[in-house]
Amino acid sequence: MSIIYLRSPKNPATCWTMTRTTIPKSHHSLPLIMHILIIGGSGRTGQLTIEELLRRGTPTSRDDVRAAFRADVPDVVIVTLSAPRASDSPFAAPISPPRLMADCNANVALAMKEFGVKKVVILQAFGVGNSWKNMNCALQLLMKKSNMIYQYEDHNHTDREVRASGVDFVLVRPARLVDTDAQNVKLWPQDGKGVPLMASISRVSVACWLVDAAERNDWDNTAPVITN
């Protein structure tokens, strides 16, 4: 696997990462070699996603080494971008434009169509889109009365931009993120019906599932809610 890091000169905190990984032969409907572009690779979940791609890669052939010396059009894009805040607290004030994620993903979709890339996997959150109605009312109130609502508004703009773009997508909506070990991932309906109040999922579980969604086409054009 080869990795190329490209940092934005306007926002050094934003990291674009291109990786090259070998896909297991069991996924016979997809190419055995995939190029995956990650946007937002400097964040915590983005870094874990890169680690998972590295774990699955098999950089043992001469062709893999040669690939590190040339850029290539990705097969799939993974976006783990989140809007920067004044601190790591989810309640901290945003320090980015209100449509950072929406505009970034809109630009990604345009570039994908230009270069013939068909699929994007985007990290969002439980409560985005039609899953909002099935989020517990206490959590809804917390979101509305805190700075977290700005992230949710940006995610909702992203949802609309990506669906209107015409590219294949997987909008991944994890429950509350925690820093625990990887566990089995449970998928819920796209509207999040039945998700428990205290549901959570580890960041490393999310990272693994993002790569699964990139490698496989089982969840294309869906927006599943995921928990442990």
C-alpha cells in the first residue's frame, strides 16, 4: 500500500490522503487493487481509518512499490472530515465556515464526476437527515441548545449536496463515539428507529466499517446508523 499525504495550504489541519490497498478476492465484484482517497485523514477517526487500510494492505509485490511513485485516480473516496472547533470538546464553538463539510463534499462530488470516480463514503452522525426524528428527545434538546447544532446543520447540507450530485454514496451515521477497542458493528435502519438512548460505538469500529463500506457495494446509496 502506498500513502500520499497532501495538506491544504489554507488549512494545515486538513489532510488529504491517498492509499492503495489490495482487496480480498472474496469481493469479486470489485477490483482486486483499489485506490482510496481519504479526506480528513488528520482527525482521530480518519487516522484510525488509515491504520485499518494499512492493516488490510499487502505491499509485497513490485507493482505495489512502483505504484508509490505515481499518482492515480482513486476508485473510492472516504471523507472523515469534521468542522474544527475551538477545543476537542463537542460543545466547543466552531471555528470554521458554516458549510465547510457541505462545500468540501460538493467539491469532491464534482471532482469524482470529472475523473470518473463513482463512489464516496462519508462519515456523519446519528441524528443527521431522517434519523433525527428517532433520536431521543433529550439528545435532540442537547443538540439544539449547544454548539453541536452547527455540525448537524452542516451534515444535513452535506446529505442534500451528495444525494443531488448523482454519485454513489454511503452516508455513515455512527452513534456516540467512544475510545474503546473494536467490537462487532450493528446496523440499524436508515431512520435510526430503535437505537437505544445510550448507544455508542468505538472509533476503531467506525474506521473498520468505513473501509468495509469502501470495499463492498452492500450499502451503496444508503445512510445506515451504526452502533456496537
